[in-house]
Amino acid sequence: MSRRLTLGALVIGVVLLPGIARSATPCAADIEKFCAKVPIGGGRIQACLKEHEKELSPECAARHENLEKEMGRLVAICRYDISRFCWDVSPGHGRVARCLERHRSDLSPVCNDQLPKAPHPVRE
């Protein structure tokens, strides 16, 4: 189950990751440098950045690290709800985050309070 929650953290991170699309972010130059030919959608840009993790600019690397910590915190907060509502959801492509959104009215108060505070999703 902990592996599923870890994967869930990555899924939530990919879906809720703000500004990883080619825009004005600390990672914009790195995206253009390493991932320019990678199609947007399905977490492919995030996966590309992860592949080039050791080559990222200091600003992008810091942003990436902070987001991973934040998403890990969100998964820790929503662990109960993930196990309750999304236990059968395969991690990847934002499925866990969409599952939480579908069950928003049934989420525990702590998870429900934190979910809107997470970074806005990238429109892919």
C-alpha cells in the first residue's frame, strides 16, 4: 500500500504541478532545452524533467524539489481518502487526483481543505 501512496504522490504532483507547461516558470528554459519536442500531456514534460534532473538549472531544481515535498505532504494528508475512495485507481496520468476531485464532497475535512490549496493543474 505504501508503494501505491508513493506513486499517488507522484501522480498528484504531475497533475497539480503548476506551470510546468511551456510558460514563464523557473523551469521554462529547462523545458525548452531538454523537453522541447516532448508533447504536453500525460505527465510527459514532468517525466522529461525527471530524466534530466541532474542537469536542471538551480532554480528549476529547487522548484522541482519543493513541489515534490508539497505533493508528498498532500498525499500524506489525503492518505485516508486515497485508500478509501481511490484504492482501485492505477497511478499515472492524474487518475488519483481526478478520483479525489470526483469525491470532493466526501473527502475528510483535512484533505478537502488542503486539496484546493494545492497548485492549480496544468491544462494539457
